[in-house]
Amino acid sequence: MAVTIIACGQGINLDPIEASSLFTETYLNEQVTRTITNTLSSPEETKPPLTEKTETYNVGTTPSPSKNDSPPMIQTTVLETATLTLPEILPGVPIHILSPGERSRVVSPIEMMIFLDVVPKNPIIIELYGSMGQLLVRHVRLVDLERDKFYYTLFLPYEISTDLESGRLSIILRDEYGRYEHVHSVDLFLVNYGYAQLNAANVNPVITINQPASKDIIEGGFLAVRGEVCLEITDSLRVILVDQNGKVVGQRLAAVDSTAPSGCLTFTSEVPYIVEEETSVRLIVYKEGSPLSEYDQLSSLLIVLKP
């Protein structure tokens, strides 16, 4: 089991280790080649280390593992040199699961690749749910890295009691007040044995808020919301306005235009709100994740409301 950090296509050095291997794989219809050599840099050439802190990591087949359990830890592996061709991520995607793609067939451990547009101030949360909504894995990691746009790879072990079941892999960001900032999920087929069959990932933003813009000042008691959603959806999206204390000051369903011939669908909503003074809130648009998880997809931005 290993964790690999790749920033701007380059391996980041933590501690020198000996590694020598060569392998190729197909990723997003492109041929990807990763080369790892055991040629170590001299101490003078060593780059500043990456600081990582693992706060919690629980593995189990029940939603609430016992505090006395000692789950396995994901260990860090250093790649001294690495070359990797990666997909182009479109603007507006702060964090995204690049692999495995939607409806992939996976075996334990899941090789997971994540794109982060910027280094989050708070830990990233990775969760894997089983077919009955039970939490199989929850991994919380704080990444301290002074650069933008990097790719994060880890191997995520899991255990299931059946040969095959559906599951959902999610990556979650929260802001400094504990409010949900972004959620990206992919639905998977979890198997106990065999080979992984990976589908290509969708690198488009799943939920994009076009109106209002970030940091807009809104007044009058109603907020007009417009945007696009790029996924199969039969139900409405939900829109909520949450202040820094976690209080919901406005909420409403967003109607999705299902008549679009192809591609992304548009959504609209007019959200009533109540505030007594100028208030900074987070506008959250999300698709519910029941029965597997609370949220399937979620996007947000910060705005200011006036009475």
C-alpha cells in the first residue's frame, strides 16, 4: 500500500528509497508510462519535503468501527523520478477523482488518483461506502504543499462480506467553519477477487454555479441561482445558504431542464432567505446521495447577503 504525490507531472521527494520498476497502463484513452529509477539525488539536490499528517483512517465492514480496533495505515512511498502524462482538467474543478472512473470494477486495494487545483487549508476526506450505505473506509489527510495544481495517488484497501456489491467513492472538502465546500463521487462495483476494469473518468465540473458569482453582494430577500450539471439526473438539485455558524438561512429545490438534447443540463432556482444584517454565507448546490451516502455531488461558493 502506498501514497504517491505528483505535482505538475513531477515526483516529489520525501525520503530517499531504492525503487526500480517500469510499467504502463491505459488511462483516459492515452498511453501512460511511469518510470521509477533507483538513482538518488545528492543531499544538496534534495527538494524540500512534503508534510503529511494522517488524522484518522478507519477500515471495517460496519459504519462505526470500535475505538479499540487497529486498522491498517496507508504508508508513504517516495518516487525519486517519475514521468506521467495526465489529463487536462477544466477550470472550475477544485478537487476531482481522476481514477477510478464511474462504474468501474475495482478490487482491494483501490488505486485512486485525485486532482487538486489548490492545496486545501483543511484536510481532504476520502470515504468509501458499501451497497447498504455502510461506511467501509474513511481516510482524513492534511496535505501541506506550497504549490498549486497537483495529483495525489493512494491505494485504498477495503473489505466486503460478499463477492460483489455496489459502492461509492467520495472525496470531500470542508471549509474552516465545517461547512461542505466540495464533494465529488463515483459509483463503483466492489469485488473480492479478480481484476480491476477501469472506466475513463469525466474531467468536467459536475456542478457549476454560473450565477451568482463568488463574493457577490445580494439584497432583497431572494437569490437567483443558475448553473449547469453534467451527470445523469432525474430529480431536482437542492440549494441551501449556510452562515458561518452553520445556520441555514435559505433553501429551495433547483429545477433541472431535462429537455436538453445532450451534454450538460441547466438548473435554476430562486431562493428566499432571511438575514437581519449583512451576512457572509456559503451557497451550496448538491445532489442527494441516498441510499449510499448523504451527498453524491456538491459544489459551493461564498457570497454576502443583505436584508
